[in-house]
Amino acid sequence: MRLSVPGAAESADMRPTGTGTTDPESTAKHGLSCARRRDRKRDAGHAVRDKLKHLRATDSLRTVLAGLDLTDHFARQYLAGLGQYATEVGGWAILVHPALGWNGLPKSSEQTWRPDGVVMLSRSTAARAACARSDVPVVDFHGDGAPAWLQIDEDAVGRLAVAHLRERGYRRLALAIPPEADAHPRALSFLAAARAAGIEPAVQHVPWLLPAHAPLIQVAELAAWLRTAEKPLGVFCYNDLLAVGVAAACHRIGAAVPADIGILGVDDDPLATHLAPVALSSVVMPHAAMGWRAGAILAGLMAGGPPPTQPFVFGPHDIAARASTDLRRHADALVLAAVAWIEAHLHEPLRIDHLSTALGCSRRMLERRCRTDLGRSLLSEIRRARVARARDLLRDHHSVASVAAKVGLSVSAFSALFADLTGLTPSDFRARVRVRP
């Protein structure tokens, strides 16, 4: 809002003109003129401050700075969740300020304008220190050196990745990760879950922070590794950008995805699917829900309330399964037909006898070929397919009863099956994948 203050528009460059004489009368007049200008400037400043105080007293609008770099997919998801919270409560204006994550807020004496609150992903210790010195309420997604109010269950990410790749039929697993992330919980949990399943995963360190030509070096090193790796191999990548590099390396050496190499990323960045030569499967992370919760925490701080006493922990939502891990596309033709028939009849009470009759083969032969190709029984495949369909429906906010009917089960049988395969009740799963808690 532009403020109009009488007298404030007069130019400070206006000075009395003369012939250059320095007689006492001229000096006195000049001194009086300067004093008057100082008085007018002071009065104008007071008027502006008074008007700003009046606006703050009568205007309920909250202005929030978002220190987020929108070139990152997860930062855009944080902002989407924050924006949803702001829409629900009303009266917020969110201004995006990417440099805030690197520099933090300026000192109070240097501020020409003070926000009501800040939500940021700090990128430096200097930014965290600067915000800690400020009297402006701050919610930081980083947590390192800042209050860790928002946390991701990274252990669950690694476990989910192993479960997905094994379910898709991969018996050899590998981890593609930057060297500096070796001790990250996401990596450690993947390695632990693979070893618990009797698989010793390979670990490939991928160059990450490099000078010019970094992507070309990255792809060349990945190609050299994948060329000699035993196949089929399921590769879990630290994030979607590394998954794009793995897909490019596979294309370079002529390795088929997913028949030779299965690729699973993290973040479910839509842009990555367009960049890669194959649609990438990815772990769907809870960044939007974290953004919503950050807004709720900030609202309490701005109202003068206490900070949270316990962290909010968010688990991964699910796997967005796409072509890069769809090993079934290259399965035994009979097994592929069986899987397609199961998925087309999930809403019915399925019987294996009906399935073998529809395919014109014996149940025994169908069972044997299913175990050989998928590594599980037909009954296990039916259970897996029902839960996979249910996950999709629950993400679209269908009721538990309607989902149970669409997968051919009673509510009690469906709830027991879902909990057995996922460790969550259907209601808990649906609550987890919602943006708003």
C-alpha cells in the first residue's frame, strides 16, 4: 500500500540560491531553511510511522516470508502445503524469498520492513544463526541447528523401497547415493532391510557436487558400473535426479529398463518423469503435509503461543509405481495374462479355479509358473493386487467401505488384509497421505 503524507513529496534537493556571498543575513536565512526542512522531514517520518501503526492495529493481514528455492520439487511441495493452510485460515499473504535460506533475516537495524513470520528451508549455518537472533517467529524445515519440529521417518523410506523392489521381482538390489549421504538414515535403513531379507546390496557412490560437466561425469560413471553389474538389478536412488542419471546410463549401455535394471527414486518429482527416457517409479514423500503443519506451527507462534514440545514425524506416503520397476511387462506370457485377469476382476470374490479355467490351463501349472516368474503364489499375487488397488483408491479419498467393495471384500476382511501387508489400517493410511492432518 502506498502512503500519501502531506509535505513528504517536497524535494530534499531544494536549496536557496545566491551569488556565493556569506553575509550573516544569508547564513541565518539558510540555517533557518535547513531547520525547517529537518522539521518537515521529521514530521513526515512521524506521520508515516503513525499511519503504519494504525494499519497494523486495524488490518489483520499476516505477511509471511517463505525462504524456499522453488527450483527444488520438495520446496514447491512445502509451499503448496503452506499455501493450503493459508487458504484455510485466511488473512495470510505469502511472499517467496529464496535468498532467505542462505542469508537469513537481516539485523533489526537494517530491516526496512518486518514480516509477521517466516517459513524457510535453511541452507547455511549463517542463515540459521541470523534467524535465531531475530524476534520474528521462524519455522525451519532443516532442523540441523534449528528446532526439529518437522521430521521425516527416513527409516520407513528405506524399508518401503526394499519391499517395493522385492515385490516387483528383483532379487539383486543396489543403492545409488552421493558419498556425503552414506550415513543418511534413508541409506542405512535400505541396507538394513535388504540384508534382513537375505540380500547383500551393492552400493554405488555417485558424484554429486562437481564443477562443469557434472551430469556427463555422473552418467559415465554410472554406465561403467551398470555395464558389469549382475542383472536383473533393482536400483534404489537417493532422489529422483539421481534416478534420471541411472536411466540415462542404462540407455547409454543398452540395458533394458525394467527387464535388466529397475529404477526407484525418491520425491515423486513430475519433472523427473519428463526428463528420463522411461517413466520413473518413486517414493512419494510427505512434503505438502509438512508445509501445512509448518503453517499451523507458525500461526501459533505469531499468536504468541509456545513452540511445540514434541516433533511432528511424517512417514512416506507410498510408492508411485511406473514403468521403471514394472518387471511384469517382461514376464511369462501366461503369468502376465493371469495378472491382467486378476486386476480386471478385483471387485469379485476371486477363486483360483475360476482364473485357471478362464486361461484354459491347469491350476497346478499356473501356480508353478507364477512362483517361477513372480516369486510368489497366485494367492499372494491376488492379495498384493487388492492392496495396490486399495492404496490408489484411498489416496483419492474414497471411504474404507467403498474401497472394500471395489476389491471384492467385506470391510473387516479388507481391513485385516491391508494391515497385514502394509502395517497400517486403511484409515491410518488415508490420513497419512492427506495434506491436511
